[in-house]
Amino acid sequence: MSERHAPERLLHDAVVIVPGIMGSTLRDVESDTPLWGLRRVFQYSARAHARRLRALTVTDAERAGETGRIEATGVLNVADWFPGLGHVQPYNELISKLRRAALHKAAVLPFPYDWRLSVAHNGALLAREIRRHLDAWRTHDAHRRYLDDHPEAGPAKVLIIAHSMGGLLAREVVHGGGMNGDVRAVMTVGTPFGGSVKAAVMLNSGKGAPGLLPSAVLREITPTMPGLYDLLPDYRCCEDGADMRAPDIDDIVALGGVRNIAQASTDWRASRNGTLLPEHVMVVGVGQRTWQSYRLDAGAVVAQRYMYRRDAGRLLLDANGRPHAQNRKGDGTVYRFAAHLRGSDARPVTVSQEHGALARSEAVIDLACGMLTGLRHLDELGDMLGGDHEFELHAPEWVNLGVAFTIEVGGAPNGAHLECVVREVSGLDTVQYPALKPVRGAEDRWEATCLPDLPGLYEIQVRGGVEPIRRLVSVVAPEQHG
């Protein structure tokens, strides 16, 4: 970590934005059919979504390197939802604000990629694109004029702003060492360096689907995706008897994985151990209900919101001699300590947000823009929502139309003034303002009830300070299930 004061001149650097899994729009090249990131009012249909999902199957030829059947056409700029894979938030606000903060908008490049494929494959593409972008930016008139005025600044380097899986791609860029001298800093946001239990649930025969897609559909698709294997947890999270251990290849196969894909992913992960990121800014989502461990019960994953406590690797037991379980939460997708890069001395920047909303967080965007001037930590920006409090926002992933759902907020201090807004974000003009009320007997918990009158994709925002916390909920008409 560099010193906390800001260097004088970094404004001439190039910036590359790397989204997370599902953060790039995808298109079937042959049929010219959009497969992900559709620009239309949200309408869920189990049949249509099953077709979309099947089209994302990774073929043997694609895994062998014959890619191009599906094309990444851009970085997601609309919210979308895929039952079984979850919600994803748009990146347009992050991109637009970075373009305004940079020396010239041409300095900022979003990098879409086919997230179905392996991190190693996409990381190599990212490295080539960064080289091309940096070379082009160094010959840009704005960069040349800057160096005429500040010759001591030297040629621009690149800043990488990476969300979720994108941080693993960023690590690929520096792994070989060929670009280390050209990468000034990397900011990772909710990156699952240690993997995510949610990926294990998804691989396990589609048991992670919310009930709208037949698990048989996901059983066909998820085991074919190398990118999903690269997100599997590799920390001590698999409950085995009275302890937990790191999953091995046999465990991945037991989940429903294909052995050769599991082996390739495991070998890739082992080869990256010890690869650190230059001037690393590590943003970690906290405070949200998150699967942290799992066990297998008759072949089915049972995801758990706790870890066993350890001291210097030694398992700690409670007064009854049982492992001491502790819920450490995370961002709803990535367990908070799985977002830490092992061996890094970067001081984690903790943000109370759900995984997808991290890239839209006002504090995270401000920090990303501040990196252009050398800022490296959130506390240089002032307080976010609640200051040091870890806020939790919880709501179901989806509900049926006509069924009220509960919005829960945790971590709010006594006397807090909270405002809740529920807004449809896929094109309908509908907004509600559910009243959050303290839960009797629980000092830091608040609840509200919401009953949308139209099917759609709704964003919950809870404001209690500078930074709102957000979460998406899909409202589905019962007839759309078929």
C-alpha cells in the first residue's frame, strides 16, 4: 500500500473497467439473437429463460479454444435477472463518472467478455486489449498535450477497476509479469479470490435456482461453464464431520462437475497463488446475508451462513465441545474474507452493499474516480451510510405478483431516520415508499412490507445517510412461470 497522500499527477492515466460475471451483454452471432442484457421492460417466462440458458451452454469446441459462437457486445447498462444465476446491476454510472474524471473520455475503456469461458482465456484477452488501449491512449492528442505541459510525469500507465470476476481477470494481466511496469494500480470490488459458495450451489444440479426453472435445465448448462468452476470456493468451507476443509477435485465432481474441467480450474488456481496486484485497492462487501460454507446431504448441497472459528488454524470449540460457529456475512454472494487476496497487504475497504450493487455504490465510484489522483482508501472521502455501521438489506430474490414481501434492514442504530424507496427499473413508471418500522425487541432491525401491483424488476433503496444501500427483487406473474 502506498502512502496515503495523493501523488501530484496521475490524471493522464488510462482506465480499464472490467465487469463481473453476467456483467457483459452476450449475443448469438449466427442467429444475431441477444442472450443476456436485453433492453426491454422486464417480462419473465420460464420457457423463454430456459431457451436463453440452454443457448449459453459451453461446447467442447469452445472449451478447446474455438470461440466466437457467442460474442460479448458490451458492458451491461440495464439491470437483468436470470433465475438460478441471480440479479446483476448496470455499470453505466461507474463508466460515465470515470470518463468525466479522466483527462479525456477516450482514456476510459470498458472491457466486455464472454463470462461463460475460463478466467485464463478472458484474462489473456484482457491483457491484449489493455496493451492496445494503452498504446492508443499514449498517442492521443490529450495525452500528448499533457506531457508537453508536464514532461516529468512520463507516459501514462493503466488503472484497472474490476468488479467481481473481473478482479480475477485483472490478476491474469499481471500474473505473467509482462505488463507489471504498465499497470499503476488495480481496484477490485467484491472479487471472489477465495471463490463463492453460491457457485458450488449452482453447480450442484441447479439447486440454486429459485424454483422458476427446472433444475434439469441447469444440470445441462452449469457443468459446461469453465467460468463457473473458476468461482468455486477453495477455502476451508466444506463441512466434513466435526470440521471443515477445503474442497478438492472429488468434491467438485460430487457437486455435479466434470472432472477434466475441475482439474483444469484447480491447476489454474494453484498456479496463481502468490500473484499480487500493484497498488491494490481491495473493496469488500459486508453486512449482508451470505452463504459461507456448505455440506453435502445425499448429493445435494446444503448452503450455510456460518464458518467454524479457528485460532492460528486450530479449530475452536464451544462449552459443549462442538465447533464454534460464527456468521461473518459478506455481500450476499461472496463471503467477506473470500474477497481478500491472500498475501496482499492492502487494507480492505468495507462497504455495506449487496454484491451487484457494489459497482453502483456512490462511495465505490468516488473511490474509483479518486484513484486517478492517487486516493487509495474510502476514509479519505468521508462517511458512507451509517459510518462504521455494517448495514444489512434483505429481501427475497423473487416473489409472485399479488404476494406482499418483507424488506428487512439490520444494523441501523437507535434514532436512525431511514427512508425506503421501491422503484421498477426495467421501464415501468411505478414507485412505492414502504414505511420502515423498528422491530419490537430488536434494537437494530427495521422492517417494511411491499406489495407491487405490476410484474417487473424492482430496486429497493434504503437511505439513511450519504450512501443508499440497494437490492433487486423480481416480481413475477404466476402465468409467467410456464
